[in-house]
Amino acid sequence: MKNLLIFLITILIIISGCKNKETFIIKGAVKEKKQDQIYLKRVDLDTPVIIDSTKISKKGNFKFRVKSAETDFYQIAYSSDDFITLLAEPGEMIELLFTNRLSDNYSISGSPGSEQIRELDLKLLETKKQLDSLNNLYISLPDEDPDSEKKGELLEQEYAKLLEDQRKFNIGFVLENMTSLAAIKALYQKIDDQNYVLNTTRDLQYMKIVSDSLSVYYPDSRHTKALISDFSNEMNRMYTRKLVAMASSLPETKPDPDLLDVNGKRIKLSSLKGKIVLLSFWSVDSRDCITENIQLKSLYNTYNKRGFEIYQINLDADETKWRNAVNFDELPWISTREDDPANPVNARYFNVRSLPANFMFDREGNLIGTDFHGRNLQIKLEQLFK
């Protein structure tokens, strides 16, 4: 009987432990509460949604018990402009202590991810305060002061330094915490409504690093999926800006790409006359391009023996990454890249403005259509080879 009782207690403990892994608890205390009601919001991508609320006791205490099977972002809020962000993991017991205004300063324990978020938010809050102070000093410079211009330049330099220091802080945070969803917060923090902390084209590399890492550690998280999609869109926009800036009028002579393939053989597009040819432009960093390549492989296997060929031009600066992608994905068609990716003359000739882009040529080498994707490409090939 005694053994049976021990067995039942053990089972109850195990069951209780399993339940805890699907919930987390938030316990909070407010020293000087300014209102009785406090809200719990889940951050649905970039939109907070209220999922619960509770009253703060006379002693300033409140508590939330949340069912959740995955790590996610939440907010504890008085209002839309007074809140803190949490990165809560199932099984955590999160303890919070506030003075009055939630977002000014607070202490937290029991949640490593939320502690990372606190570090980010308080650093940015301090930077914003310093920027506001410099801005006020700049505005108040008297016009009659003979040194006003020089003082203004010094304030501008100090302002720029604060922005760069904040940027370096966020980069360091990303590199140290790339396996945490908190890194997403660092990528998207803003100085104001218009300006991100990470705001240069080269900062896209950190978005790539985090998306690659989180796709391993949190592959099913909607935040990871949104980041991957956003990175792909940003890369396409970057290529668009780059190609538009370099665009020039089409030459009088008909463009005829003549590039080295992945095996080092130089191949002209015109050498494929007699076949239906799809000229395709792509990038390894574009998820849309990778997705389209999967479809192209299926269509290539169906129509290649009937006279269909793909001449693909890669626009990546990193040749090794291109070669690795071609070999790893076993792309069966003619894979080439621009001789000078910094000056993609073929992309300019064909006025490529986004990726993936493609151009269809008939057996005589005449252009018969552009930008066939998805079902439209399949239908076009069915028409040509019926």
C-alpha cells in the first residue's frame, strides 16, 4: 500500500511538472500604483493584443497565469504608452517590481529572455533621453552668439556619436544573443517613428545572422518566420535600389550574356538558339529565389529533353556562396554569375528591378515574355510544348 501511494505521488508530480511546462506565471508589485487595472498583451508580430487584465491589490500586487506552449513576446501595460516587454518561456515564474511608471525603471527575475529585453529597452531609453537633451540645447542656441555655429556643430557631432554608440550596442547584443528571440527586438528597435537603430544597408547582415540562427532554434515561431520573410523582402528592395541606381538605357545592340558557368566554361545565351530558353536572375540570399528554384527543377526535369533550357545569372558578390548553393541544391541547368557583381551589366541591360526576374526566348532567340512565375510559368511552358 505504501509503495502504491509513493507511486501515485510520483505520477502526480510528473503530471504537475508537465502542466507547468505549458504555462508561465507573472507576479508583480507596484510601490506607487497610479491606477487599479493592469493589462497583459501578447505581441502578435508587431501588434500587441490584450489577452488578460487584472486589478492591482491595495498592497500593489498583481498576478497572471498564462497558458503557452512556446516562447513568446508579451507586454505588461497600463496603457499603450506605458508598458514593458517580456520574452516569456513556458515554465517560468517571472517576478516584477515597479516604482510608479512601468517603463521608467523596473526589476525582473525568473526570465532570462525578459532580462535581455530589459537591458535593451533601458539602454535605448537612456540614449533617447540624451538625444532629447542635446536637441533642446541645439534649439536653444541664441542666434546672436558668435560661437553659435561652432557650438551647433559640436552638438551635432555628439548627437551622431550617441546614435553610433547605440547602433554598436545593438550589434553587440545581436552577436551575443543570436540564439535568443530577444535578438529580434534588437534588430527592430527605433530611435523615433521614422528611424531604426540599425539603419544601414550593411546592417542587413545581422538580420541574416539572426534569421539563420533562429530558424534552427525556433523554426516554428511566427516571429522567426516573419523575420525570414522580412529579410527576403529587404534584400529584394536592396537589389532593386542598387539596380535602379545603376540602370541605364538599353544598348542599341541586342544583349547577349556571355558568362562563365559553375564549371568555368564560358557560355553565350545565343548559343542556345533552337531551344526555348528561360533567362533567370537570382540571389542566394533571396528566399523567393530559392523557392522558385525548387519549382524550376521540377519544370526543367519535365521539359528539358523536349528542348527547354534555363540560363541562370547569379547577382551575389560572394562567389563561394553561389557555388555552394548551386552544388548543394543540385541545380541542373546552366548556372552563371555576373563577371563583376558590383557592376551587373546584364541585369542593367535587361532592366532587372527585383528578384527573382526572368525572360523567355523562343527557338529563334526572340524575347516572347517576361516574369513568368509560379502557375503562370507552368501554363506558358504547357502552351509552348503542347
